[in-house]
Amino acid sequence: MERVSALIQGDMLAVEARFRKNLASDVPLIGQVGEYLLSSGGKRIRPMLLLLAAKLCDYTGDYHIELAGVIEFIHSATLLHDDVVDGAELRRGNRSANAVWGNEASVLVGDFLFAKSFSVMVGCKSLKILQLLSDTTTQMAEGEVQQLLNTADLEVNEKRYLEVIRDKTAILIAAACQVGAVLAEASPEREDALREFGFEIGIAFQLMDDALDYVADQKEFGKTRGHDLEEGKMTLPLIRTYALVDEAERAEIKRVIELDDLSDRDLERVCELIEAHNGIEYTRMRAVERIQLAKSHLEIFPQSEVRDALFDLADYVVARSK
């Protein structure tokens, strides 16, 4: 990530400053919750991708700073809402905003971040970008609802799972890359290439997130181990395992995923089954495949330090431990 940081360090500092400016409100709680979330150690992958995509396409204006902030605001709003839906108590190793201020405040501040995002977008004077990000947030909401409908549904297969993570996670990362190209008025071929690069990065990112949920140390990963299982979420490590286990083990998984309260013993048993059937390794393998595909989309661009930085960021997605 050193090459990434070196290329966009100045821009990222400007984005951070713009975050805080756009959090300004006459309602102090909005600033408190927003600042808490933005200061909690997020990786900022989405704004980084937008800045790098704009640089790759030789953009020379200033709107990339505003729009990188917009992308992170939209992402932050979804985190606030997700933690309420999931009943999460940890976010990035700290108490979640809903655990500190309550569900009502988290939902309403999330609404503020969404609304502010569109206000800033209008100021950037691009109807195409406004349409793109409007469509993106709509699709993200559909993905979240579909994930809710899939809760504890053991009939969910890999195809249905990938459709959900494409909508709820990958679509925003794809949009971040595409916005950089749109700003630079890149050719349709280059714009499409960056969007597809973002889609594959986004899918790989969520695949790794779902794998880490079962194996990462809580202090390092920043959220409770096995939280997805406790919430009844059908993610790829479990989907793959459920497809391979025998009938007795299937019944065991079915019993656990329907529990209201997940015990440590039940979590460990499911983790044992996932390990025995290589559910984590399979998920990581799928993520690596997506990263290789993502890189292939950028072959339309000549080799450069910016393209290399995008490749570094792609590799980081599958190498991370949190």
C-alpha cells in the first residue's frame, strides 16, 4: 500500500478535510456521530479507488476530492444502518455508533449522510454522475433487503449469494472507479474497464470479509468472530460447507443457524465443519480469482505507476487480515 499512499497522499488529506467540512450541522449530534464513525480507522478503499481511477484517466480538475468524500459518506451511511439491522456492538474494533448513541440516532445520522451526499453531488454539476450514484444507492438498498430475505435460508447457493454481494457491496466500489473515469471524460471502453475492475474488487473484498468473519482475531478484525453466523447470514464459507456435509451435519448446521443465541460451543462446531470442508480456503480462492479478473480489465491501459498502484490495492484486498 506504500505506492498507493505515495501517489494520493495529498488528495487523501484533502478528502479527509472535506469530510469534516461536510459534517457541519446546527445539530451537534450529527457531527459527533459522523466524526466518531469517520475517525474509527476505516481503510478508505473506495475514495482511494476513485482518486486513482481519475488519475489513471488523466483528470486535472478538483471535483474528484468532493466525490471521493461523497463515496465515503454513502459507505458510512450504510455502515450506520447495517449495524442497527445486525444489532452489532463493534465496528472496526470500537463500540458501534448504535451501541454508543442508540439505534434512532444511528439511523437518522445515516439519513443525514445520504442526504448530504446528494447535495454535494449536485454541486459537482454532472448529471451522469448524479444518475450513476442514485442508481447505485438504489441497488445497494435492494441488495440489503435481499440479504435480509436470505437470512437462515439454507437453500441459498453460491449464485444467489454472489448476486447479493454484487448489489450490496461491489456496486459502490464499481461506481467509485467509474466516477473517476467519468470525471476525466474517458472513452466508453476505459470507463467500462474501470467499472468492471471495481466490480471484481468489490466482490473479492466481500468474499474476504465473509471468510475473515470465521477466522480473524476479534481485536484485529474489529468485530465479533462468527457474527454472520449469529445473524443467520448465508455467506460463502457456510454455503460451500453445507453443500458438502453429510445429512447429520446438515441437520446440525440447520439447528445452529436457527438459534436466537449462538453459544461458543455451537460456533466452534460450525467452524470445525467449515475447516474440515475447506470452506475458508475455497472462499479465498474465489477472491483471488476475482482479483486476477479485475487486473485483466485494466490491460486496456498502458503500464504506469498509477495502474501498478491499482494492482497493489487489488492485491491488498486478498492479503488483508482485517
